[in-house]
Amino acid sequence: MKFMVIVHATPESEAGAPPSAELIEQMGHYNEQLAKAGVLLDAAGLYASSHGARVRFDGDRRSVIDGPFTESKELIAGYWLFQTASLQEAIEWVKRCPNPDCGPSQIEIRQVYEGHACGGEVTPDLKAQGERIRAQIDARAQ
């Protein structure tokens, strides 16, 4: 099972405050443990929302909202992509994570739809299309 592990932003991360050298070192050790265990598929920190944008959809209309965004508790500061046997295993790994902030912080764990598990009817053509897209992505990763 794949899980996206989402590090929520804090006022400090949204202000662009860099993590301490100690936290970077701790996260490096944690990421090494994840990689050695075969759990880590991907990970990255994100720039503050002032470097981003949102695209709002309303029917056929699109509007762009430039960052920064006001509610830091609803923003993402970084993520990991885990491959584990269960949600409980993902939770156990996250509980071992260094606190990503000096004070209160939050990490969210969400299961990723894999293949065509997102519901709805998947026709053979849609399945083939999904396989072609996955092959293109995998070819670029090499």
C-alpha cells in the first residue's frame, strides 16, 4: 500500500524559516532508516506558499490565486511517499519521525489510490491508457 505522508506547514515554515542544522541531520537519519527498510519511495520539502499559486475551477472557468495563502494550518510544508503493508505500519514509521517543528506540528497520512482502485468503471481502454502513462513515467525515472 502506498501512503502520502504530509507535513503540515507552520507559521515559521510559511515565513521561509529554514530548518535547523540539527533537524536536517535528524531527518537525514530518519530518511536513511526509511530507505534501508524499503519504505521510502520519495520525499521533499516545499517552498512557502508565497512561491506558489492555486488554480480555482468553477465549471469551465479557471482563476489563478497567487500565494501566499492565509491559513498555514491548511498548507503543506513537505511530504514523503511510503510503501508499507498497512496504515498501521505507516503510522508506526511516522511516530519515529523527528518533530518537524520546534513546537506543535502535525503529520497527516493518506492512502494513495493505486492502479484503478479509485472507483467507477474502468474500461479496457482506460486501463491500457493508465499502463501507458505509468510506462512513460517509469522510463523517465531511469
